[in-house]
Amino acid sequence: ARHCRTRDVGLMMNAADSAVEVIDLAKNYGPVRALRSINLTVEGGQYYALLGPSGGGKTTLLRLIGGFIKPSGGRILLHGHDVNGLAPNHRPTTMVFQSFALFPHMSVEKNIAYGLKLQRLPKSEIREKTGAMLELVGLAGYNSRMPHELSGGQQQRVQLARSLVLESDILLLDEPLASLDAKLRKEMCLELKRIQEKVGITFIHVTHNQEEAMTVADRIAIIAGGDLIEEGTPRDIYERPVERFTAEFIGENSLLDGRVASANGDRVSVDLGFAKIEAPAGNISPAAGAAVTLSVRSELLRLIVPGGELGGAMQTIPATYVEEIYLGLTTSHLVTLPNGDEMAVRHLSEGQSVHFHPGQDIRIGWHMVDARLHRTQTE
């Protein structure tokens, strides 16, 4: 363990311990419930993403952890210590804000050194630490540049260096890449992950961009409507979503609503109204008559012409072809179901040999094991 030099010396980091533990955390703004009894744990040294739609409570949770706002209920533990009564400057955290927030009249070096000067460290130590941070974020030699002379990505690197130089154990990042263009955002995602792995501290990263979260995170928490919807590894969240909301929000999933016709061990028969299909029961064990939702990732669906070979046991439903949308690497095929719902089937564009025409009767097929069953959410 090492002591946090810039925060309460009683809060120590041990990589084997939980860095953050949130217990029944709630935040109300008058009658508005921004967060409702959130419980989650972030292990030391993890890159953890809070992902969800705008206004869902992600930034509120981050600011509560950092001490910038006070909770309406619940507890926050940092390295096992209750910090509810501690101000931000007494917590082992540093915040990287969405806006670059650099001092425009200061050079890159002075911006990074600002927090160290407030600590009254010797000038030689400040120069050493600042130089090391410039090297870490790939800005060696930019010491005397002014903020207006930097690109957006470079400015974000300066803000990151300014936070990391304080040697806090937990770095809080609030939509840090939101103001960057798509290409630069992808580059900075990889850079953030590289830096986190090198410094070895805990990063908690708020974003509404699922590709960004999938790129950087060891674990992801889906936050929406003030609730923690689901939590897991990026692969689990993408390939094995438990909640219907997650299946709708992550990746491209086609959703089918129906009712349980019967359940037999690990299989469930679902009546869609226009067809009956089977699906793995998963861990929800629905009773006969229960409303359920089936989700299948769009890239695992197949378009089948009448009389075409199924290539093994598949679940199929009737559909009418609508149109083809070329997206470069992939092509999205839109179809409508007998109940009027629309589905998308996504295939690699290269090597596509079968073409369809609008209004053509086809079938949509998938392997049963590729489906996920969810409880249908009601208001």
C-alpha cells in the first residue's frame, strides 16, 4: 500500500481491496429522484465505466463519489473508509471534467504543475513530476505551449496529466471524450486504457457512448432512470444481457415480445401471437402466461428464402422484406413481422450472394442458444 500524498493520509490504497463501495446510495433534488438506492463495488486498479443514456444519473453518481454533492441517503466507502463527511480535497479522488478547463494564460507545464504548487512542493520535485507526466501522456516537448496552440486531444491529455500528477488513487472521468470527434475519440480511448494500465490506479469513467465504454472498461455498470440496471464485463453485457433495457441499449438486438406458452426444464416455449418459438430459460424461470421478451443480436439472425436450407435446427418466424441499407463493412436488412414490428438483420457486406426485393416473403432464423429471455418491463 502507499499513502495518498494529496489527500487524507488515513485513506490508503491496496490493489487487492475495493477502491469504491457504494451502499444504498440515493440523491434527490426536491421531488426528483436522481439516484435510487444504488449498490456497486469497484475493485482497486480497475477501469470501471458508468454507461447509460443522458440524464440517467451517471454524473450524479460520479460527483457523489468525488464529494462534490451530498447524498440524500446511503454510504460511500473509499478503500473501506466512510467518506460521506469528507470534502473533495480530503478524498483520494481527482476529477477530470468534460470541458478541458485549462488555464488559458498558463503554459502546458504550468497547467500541469498548478496543483503541485498549491501543495508547496520544492521546485525541483515539481519539475520532475511534471516532466514525467508529459512523457506519460505523450506531450514531451510541449512544456511551453499555450492551451490555444493545442488540438482538442492534446488539451484533454494536459487535463489528464494535471489530474494524474496529484497521485490520487481514484481518477473520476466525467464524459472526458465527449467534445472530441469520432476518430480522435477512438484514439483517446486506447490512450486512456494504456495510461490506466501503466499507472495502475482505479479509473471510473462516465459515458453515454457504448463503444467508448466497451473499449476502455474492465467492467461496466448500466445506469438509467436513477437505477443500476445491470453490471458486468463488456463481453457479458454485450453477449449475455440479463435485463431487457440492456439488450435494447447495447449493440444491435432484435426484440420479440410474447407470453410463455409452457416451460420444460431449461427450455421455454414462447407464443409471439403469429408464431411459437423455443428459447433457453436462462435464470428468470418464467411461469406459463408470463409476459417475456426475447432478444437476439442482429448479426446472429439469418434471412431465409422459402424452401431454403436451414443449415441445422433453427428457430424461424415469417417476415416481409423491406429494404437493404449498405453501411460499408456490414449491410443492414430491414424486415417487418406479421404484427407490424420491424427487425434488422445485419450481415457482412463482402461475399453476400443472395439479394432480396421489397415485399418478398422470407423467414428470419436463428439458433436457439443465441437467444436471451428477459422479463418484460412494465411501467
